[in-house]
Amino acid sequence: MLVKVAVALCVAVLPVAVVFAVGALTGAELGGWRWPVTAALVVAGSSMFALYGLAAGLLFRTESAVGAASGLLVVLSFFGNLFVPLSGAMLDIARFTPLYGLAALARYPLMEGQILSTTGPATQSDPLWALVLNVAVWTAVFAAVVLGAARRTTVRR
């Protein structure tokens, strides 16, 4: 499991580097320390979804694993406040989803915890500890699922 997550982290470096290179070439400015911190958070956060992918691969038949994982990822992205800014009860629910914590943590160096809003300037913010806790808990949940599924597949019958 650790080797597969390490490989996923190595694979995640290339697209993150390309996005940041395009940003630099097109004149985007984040300030000195924000570039490397944001990139590191995104790459490190990919370990959670490497575990998510491993869990899907171990729990579903090979033909349906990609479809199930992709479909659920779309739903998680919506509830992760990635497509449109959420508010009210939807935002309250979203704070307990895996992509919310990771996306907000990746935006933290830029937004300092402020929540994107459709109604104008951000009026709410998330504390850093809550975002870190969210990512840590979901990473542990996905790791436990992977370990349980891996043990189940290796049991002799």
C-alpha cells in the first residue's frame, strides 16, 4: 500500500508542476512562499485519493472500479465546494466530505481559510486545524478500507 501511494505521489508531481509552470508563464503571481506551499499541499493531498483509488480497485470488480470511483468522485467534488460555492446547510454538510478539506487546505495559502461565496466577499472562514483534521481523518478512513480490502482479497479459501 505504501509503495503504491508513493508512486501516486510521484505521478502527481508532473501535472502539478505543469499547472504551476503555465501559471508562471502566463504571469500569475502568488507571492514567494505561496507557490511551493500550495504545490506541496496539492501533491501531499493526492495521497488521500491514491488510497481512495486503491480502495475502489480492491472493492469492485476491475470493469466497474473506474466507473464507480469516477462517479463518486463527481459527487464528492460537488460536495467539496469545487464546482460552485455552497452555502447554508449544503456547506455545513460539505465540511465533512473528503474533497472539501483537501480543496480548502490547498486554497489556504491564498485565501487564509476564507470560504468562497456567491453573494460577494467571504464572510465565513475555516480554521486550519479543522481542514487538517478533515484530511487526516479521511486519509485514515481510506487507508483502513484499503487494509481491510487487501486482507480480504488475500485470505485463502
